[in-house]
Amino acid sequence: MKDLIDIIKTRRTIRNYKTEKVDRDILEKLMEAAKHAPTGMNNQNRRFTIIENAEIIKKFEREIESALNREDYSLFNTPVFLIISVPRDSENGLADTAVAIQNLYLAATYYGLGCCWINQLKHCYDTREIRELLTLVNIPEDEVVYGAMTIGYPKDLPESKARIEKHYYID
Ligand SMILES: Cc1cc2nc3c(=O)[nH]c(=O)nc-3n(C[C@H](O)[C@H](O)[C@H](O)COP(=O)(O)O)c2cc1C
């Protein structure tokens, strides 16, 4: 059994993946971890869409690049692109998404996988081209996207970045 604090401290954001597929049983474990993250008022209204189709992942990459006027935007050749969507009127949608992503980061680290939080969809989920892609992967129009993730086996492990935040005890 790995130590939780070690998993928390060895977790890295990974932006370089091997081509190896991620087995379905490991993806199921990750989904279990994601769904065990809390939701505001226990709403449990997140939808997790796991895209393993390389052609569809490429389409997202190109349409995000175009929607945000970016050059060379990359989803890092990820074998898995996970989109978390929530109801448009969800009061805690962003926070609910964020806590699921943190659970996914930690579970992925436990299973020797790596992840990267992908933030860009939240800026363009309602553009026509991105909405068409969301429809293609069965995400309904009344859901929005605050976060997504690339998931795969890391090609290399980046160094940990020094932590500089402060904490204070008040007696
Ligand atoms: C809210 C949030 C949004 C992020 N969005 C992106 C992103 O769109 N693309 C990316 O490459 N990394 C993204 N990251 C990853 C951060 O850059 C990364 O966590 C940070 O550099 C610290 O590195 P570490 O995760 O390895 O500790 C995001 C992280 C957070 C918490």
C-alpha cells in the first residue's frame, strides 16, 4: 500500500505520454476515484466522457487551437482525453469539477499514470465548432465544461516544483 502523502507529493502534471493505451479496468478505477470526490449538496451531477478515439481527440485539439487563436496548441498526443461536464445552471460546477480532477490526479499517480488538467474548454465550450464536437461525444447542450484532462503513461517525470505557499497557526 503506497503512502497517501507520498502519492500527493509525487503527483506531477504530465505533458508527454507514451502511445500505450490505458486498460479499461484502470480507467474504471480512475472513474471510481473521480466519482468519490464530493459534490456541493451531494448533487452528483457530473458527466465523465472518456475519449480514446485519436481522431476525435485531434479534432478537439485543432478546434480549441482555432477557437482561442492559439498556435501549436497540443493535447500532448494523449491516449485518453477526459471531459467533465456539468449542468449549465450548476451552482458549484467549477468546484465539483476541480475536486474530481484532484482525485483523478492522485489515483492516476497511484496506478503509474500521469495527467494534465486542461483548462481551455471552459473558454470555448459554446462556440459552434466545439459544441459540435461535444455533441459528437454525446454531451448535451445544457451541459458546460469547466475542466478536462489528458491521461496516459508518462514518457518522463518532470521535477517537482518547489512549494512556496505559506501557512499560519493562530493560537
Ligand atoms: C486550475 C488549473 C488549471 C490548469 N490548466 C492547465 C492547462 O490548461 N494546461 C496545462 O498544461 N496545465 C494546466 N494546469 C497544470 C499546472 O500548470 C500545474 O499543476 C502546475 O504547473 C504545477 O505543476 P504540478 O501539477 O506538476 O505540481 C492547470 C492546473 C490547475 C490547478
